[in-house]
Amino acid sequence: MESQTAIWLVLIAAVVAANWPYFSSRLMLLGPVRRPKPVGWRLLELALMACLTLGLGFAIEAKLGQRHPQGWEFYGAALCLFITLGFPGFVWCYLRRGRHAG
């Protein structure tokens, strides 16, 4: 896999993962359906998806070459980017459809 493809793969995975908690009514993507799903569950799922996306990026980086150590600045920027990528799902879930609409 070439590096340009790997970058796009991680970005697309991040966009999908950041929006998934807002479009799914299931707990942790596999559990029972909750309508409305509590905000705490959505935040927990968002954190889990951020960790999984970060793991995917690290795995691809290790496969392409040497994995570089990162400081706290990288993780802070990655978290802010992940939250920003989830904004369309947040708008759809809480602002467009309404808080208590299925």
C-alpha cells in the first residue's frame, strides 16, 4: 500500500467512525436498541472509535515503515480532529432531528 492511499484510508475510516455513534441507536454498535440513546453512551462510543481509528493509523504506519513516537500534542490534535469530523453526525442527531426523535 502506498502512503497516499494509507492517508485516505485512515481519513475515511475516521469520518465514518466519528459519525457512527450519532447514526446508530444500538449500544456499542452491537447491543440492544435504545431510543433515545443517552449522551454518555454516545461519548463512550466516540472515545472507543477514536482509539480504534488511532490504532488503525498506527498499524498502517508500522506496516509502511518505522513507527514514530508521538508526544501529547499529537494526541490532542488527533482528538480535536476526530471531534470535528463527528460534527455532521452531531448536527443530524441533536440539532436537525431533535433530541428525542428516535
